[in-house]
Amino acid sequence: MGINDDYENGDNLINDNDNNDANQKNKKKKEEEEEAALSVERMFESQPVPSWRNQLTVRAFVVSFVLSILFTFIVMKLNLTTGIIPSLNVSAGLLGFFFVKVWTKFLDSSGLLKQPFTRQENTVIQTCVVASSGIAFSGGFGSYLFGMSERIAKATSDTTDFKNPSLGWIIGFLFVVSFLGLFSVVPLRKIMIIDFKLTYPSGTATAHLINSFHTPEGAKLAKKQVRELGKFFSFSFLWGLFQWFYTAGDDCGFASFPSLGLKAYKERFYFDFSATYVGVGMICPYIVNISVLLGGILSWGLMWPLIDNKKGDWFPANLSSTSMHGLQGYKVFIAIAMILGDGLYNFGKVLGKTLSGLYKQLSEKNRLPVADVASPTELELSFDDQRRTQLFLKDQIPAWFAVVGYW
């Protein structure tokens, strides 16, 4: 009886082990199937990835040029009105996909299509549009660039220190400002993206968006999005045209409607019916809208009236409204102090988090692996990560080119 019991226990143990192995295999197979279903790169595995030279097509540059002009007008409008520039990556990627898709569809129907539209070409368009329109904001066209001119200098003070705008030095200045970051980041791109796997929210979101566009379901969704974009664009244009007929000059019509009374109107509290503010408010996070509202109430409703009452005490009473020795000087220098303080705080915050993250990743890399912590399969890269790493390292900008450009 004892021998039979031992045999039965041994058989049961073997059966349990076989069942566990089978369960683990089924579980692993199921996980692989789920990973394959969620894998983005497997959907594009059959499509060859063109080299970076083939991604720079004529149609990409033509569409980028047209969209860059459109987005530059939008950025300048926002820069001179709200002062808040939301991220335009999604719009640039969407419109770039739509226009080139229409282009390629027409050529394909006529039998003249030689190169299909790829995700990489879509990224080239989006990058060119965002970079070009970004120069309109970061180049200082709505702030310091024309503020250095003789006209503005004479209007604010009796100074002879000015710099009149000239196309030659502006192009050189923008070239240096725009390419400085590129040349400095190129030698570090592999370390930051491959080695440390730092996350870039804006770039990651745009990449997911472009990937979704080039799937059948994403293409249908992009058509709906472009249709809605055209609908509200037409509404905004017609509303602006309607307001134009009721505008006889500055601070007139629906752009300066005294909804809170004439006393508040003198303190710059009025309602602007421009659709621009509605659109920017919908795009920006709610905390930004609340901050702008509270800032407007505290500054124009409290600070400037209180400082203006000190006219003749804190500053001469006979100064013009644009003089930097009067109320305008308080506005400018208080605003500059707040911008510098906020910028310094965020710089220290980002730098501290970056150094902390790098130190944490370095310490984890130097730590010896433990068998109980993770299995070898968990430490392996997914198919998406392997393919993206391979494509990322495929075409590299030479380090010497970046160093020469930086110097």
C-alpha cells in the first residue's frame, strides 16, 4: 500500500507540474497575442521604412511651406492678442496628413504615384510646420525684436540706444537662435532617448497621433476631424467678417464692448467677441485660463489703479501714458520680475527632477540583477521598442557636423 501511495503521489506531482507548465505556456502565449494585438509597429511591419533622404520629398516641402505660412499668421495673431501660444503639433500633423493624403490619392487614381505616403514623411511635415511657426513666437516678433527699434525707443524714453530692424541681421539672428538647440542636442540624442529613455510628452503624443492616422480607422477619424476643423474655421471667419462691418477704428465695435459699464471700460475691462479667445481657452488647460483671469483682475482692477493714484508722488503727473518713467514703467518692470521669478523657479524644478531621474537610472543600472526580481523575459525589450531603436539608430547626423554647427 505504501509503494502504491508513493506512485500515486509521484504521478499526481508530475501531472501538477505538467499542468503548471501548460498553464504557463498558455499564459505566455496569451500575453504574446495581446502584445501583438496592441503592437503598433507590427501593423507597419510589412511597409519598408525609407531612408531620411527619401523622406524629404518635394510634396512634403510644398505642403510644409503652405501650412507654415498659415500657422505663422495664427501664431502672430495669438502672440499680439492673448500672448498664449498653445501646442500646434496636433493641428500640423492632422492638416499635413490630410493634404498629402488627398495629393497621393489623386496621383494614385491617375497612375502617377511613385512613392507612397509614410508616417516618416508625415513627421517631416509636422516638424517643419511647427519649427517654422515656432520662430514667429520665439523669434520675438511680438515682443523684443521690434521693441528695440528707434520708434519704440523714442516713444518710451529719450534714449539713443536702439537697434532698427533689418532683414539681414534678423535672418542671421534667427538662424543662430533656431539651430543652436539642434546642434547642442544632436550629440546627446542617443543618451537621452535610448539609454535613459526620457519621456517627451509633446513628441510622444504627436507620434501616437501620426501612427493612428496611417491606420484604416485613423484615416476615417482624420477625415472627420478635418471636416469639423473646416466647419469651425468657416464659422470663425464669417464671425470675424461680421464684426469687421461694425468696426470704425481702434477700441470700437464688438472688439471692445463695454459689458461691465463705462467706468470699468476705462480700466480696460470690456468684452471682446473675438473667437480667438474662445479657441485658445478651449485648447489651454483650465489652470492657465484661471491664472489669466485672476492676473487680469489683480493687475488692471487693483494694482494699476492704486499705482495711478500715486501720480505726482511716485512719478511725475505730466508724463505720457507710454513713458517708462511713469505707470508704464511699473507695468513693464513688475511683469519682467514676475516672468524672471517664475522662469527661475521652473528652471530649478525641471533641472532638479532631471538630475534626480538620471541619478536614479544610473543607480539602477549599476545595481546587480537579482533572479527573484524579474525574469529574463521581463527584461527583454518589446517588439515595438526593438524596432524603434533599430530605426532610430539607422540614420544618424554626424557628431562632427553638430560640433561645427554649434561653434
